[in-house]
Amino acid sequence: MKDIDKDTLGKIIAGVLFGGLFIYAYFAYFWMPYSKKIADNRVKLEKIEKDILSAKQIKAQFKNLQEKLEQLKIQKMEAEKKLPRDKKLPDLIKTLKNLSDKNSVKIMFINPASSSRDQYFTKVNYSMAVKGKYHNIGRFFAAIALEERILNVEDLTLSQNDPSGDSCSASFNLSAYQYGG
């Protein structure tokens, strides 16, 4: 190889130093700060994506909770039809009147009787008497048993009104239940 003179060697060394200084400055002042910002933004983006995913899961649970609440409200309304909070005597009388008309039975009287309270419900008794044909009275009792509201026939006394057995009368206690919790 040829000998390089000092002036050229100085220029090469200066070029290498300036090149190294330029590369150092580029990495120190441009590359590293921007790569750090990119890394920080990547971490922030991951955190935001996790928050979004968490919010979506909470929203899905809320939707399920909302649906569950609606179902429970419907169940509550159905339960209150079977076991109302109040006596609802007018509704009970209308129901009994409709059932007696459908089954060709005549209600002679309905008298309020005793009531007893249990832990979860109250049992309200009504003394009743009906008149009609034997099978019609039986259908009337079956219709009472099939009612949505919880009703019970107790202490039944059946008697024949005429010798042909065409007409009967029945006296009994009707128990209507209501929620007492």
C-alpha cells in the first residue's frame, strides 16, 4: 500500500470522528428519544386496549344483569298473582262470581272468617255456601283449584236439597293466601 500522508490521514480521522459524532448525535438526540416515545405510546396503547376490553366485559355483564332484572320482575309479578300482598277481596269476589256463572252454581253467601299469619304468608278464610247440581259444584271446586291465585277449599259439607238428587248445597271455608313476608 501507499503511504498516506499526514494531511490525508488527518482528514480521514476527522471524517471518522465527525461521522461517529454525527451517528452518536443522531442516536442520542433523534433515535433514542423517538424510540422511547414509541415504546411509551405502545405501553399506553396496550393499557387503553386492556381498559376497553375490561369496559366491554363490564358492559356485557351489565346487559346480562339488566336481562336478569327484567326476568326477576316478571317472576315477581307472576308470584304476586299467586300470592298477592293485599287481600284483594273485590278481585276474589269477581273471580268466584265468574267461576260460579261458568259452572252454573249460585253463591248463597260469602262471609269473612278468621285469618292466621304464618312466617311467609297470611291465610284469610271466608265462610261460603253455594247451591247447584252435584257435578256443577264439583266443577266449581275444580275451577277454584285451577285458579292462578292460591285458593283452598276446606271443611266441605255437602247436602242434598231435593229427593231426586238434582240439587245440592255446599257450605265450606275458602282459604285465600296472601304474602306476609
